Amino acid sequence: DVKVTQSSRYLVKRTGEKVFLECVQDMDHENMFWYRQDPGLGLRLIYFSYDVKMKEKGDIPEGYSVSREKKERFSLILESASTNQTSMYLCASSLLGASSYGYTFGSGTRLTVV
Amino acid sequence: AQSVSQHNHHVILSEAASLELGCNYSYGGTVNLFWYVQYPGQHLQLLLKYFSGDPLVKGIKGFEAEFIKSKFSFNLRKPSVQWSDTAEYFCAVNGDNYGQNFVFGPGTRLSVLP
């Protein structure tokens, strides 16, 4: 089974802190994605990467950055956390050609910024 | 830009009732369509997918969905729900103008009463 592992299930951070959310997948997938999930809004794409050291902005990249130094790891960085970034963050991965296979998701990190 | 709408925010059914969850998308080109389910406290899992061929697709746990191109719809159905179907359901679309990224709907929460 493909596994997508997110380092923390719950996280509480203070406003202004730099926050790192880590995601690791173990099936050699090329594509990795970061979404945030909010009630009534569904999943919104923050950043994605199709290859090592490659990154592209999604629909809501403001206030976030990412890093992909190794194929299996995709990190989401909140440069200066704010209360409106309180959310559930989901990491996903897929093979190249994801449109036929779909994504595999991690369990999510629920981030609270106080 | 693509968008996905789901007709109901919250659906409440009794066990053995029939289920239909609506999903409509806005893109007029070629699409691949997915339904994901998120059980309480768990990660998103793929229920079923459509990318070509028979517009009626069957997924896991007795779910099926029908792609009606003329209506830009991909509704999810189950003839008889169980308490264990209580979850949040997300429709997702990948259009041929959107690379390997998906657009997700806002989700429908299903509560099945025993």
C-alpha cells in the first residue's frame, strides 16, 4: 500500500512563528501536493511539485512556500503563521499521469494558530 | 477556471435509504472525474473514478456514479446506505487544461442514522 505520512497530526503554533509541515511518501511518486481543507470550501491547492526541486503555485499560495529536496519529501512552510492559516492541511502524492490514477492522501495535520 | 459544485452541504438519511449526491463541474473539455470519501478521523480515500468508456462506473462498498456529459454532472449513488457510510464525500475533476491537478468540490457530509 502506498503510504503518505504527515509528521504531525495536531499542531498548535503562535502568530508570527515559522511553521514546517512535513510529508513523506514511500512509493516513488513523482507528484506531490499540499492542500488545505476548510469546512464548506473543500480542498484548495496551495502548492504542487512534479519533480525534485520543482514547485508550482496552486490556487492559494499566499503566505506559504514549499521545499522538495528529495523525491519522497515535500515540505510546506508557513513563513509567518497567522490565525487565518488555522486549518487542516493535507498532503497527497501520485504517479505521473495522476489523472488516471487519482491521488493518495496523508491523514492530515490540523494546525491551530493562536 | 474550473469549478466543482456539490448540491448538498449535509444529507441525513436513515439506514437502508437510497442515496444520491450531486456533483456538477464547469469545464467543457475532456475531464476525468473522481469521488473521494473521508470517514471520521481518517484520510481521504478514492471511492471511484471515471476517465473513459462506460459512463456508469462502480466503486468500492456498493457505490456507483454516472457521468452525464451533457449535464456536466457526475452524481454518486448507493441503493441502500449503512451507518458505516457516515462520512464526508468529495467530488473532484481533472480537466485536460489543468495538468495533473484536481479541482475539488466543497464536500457533502452524510449522516446515516441507525
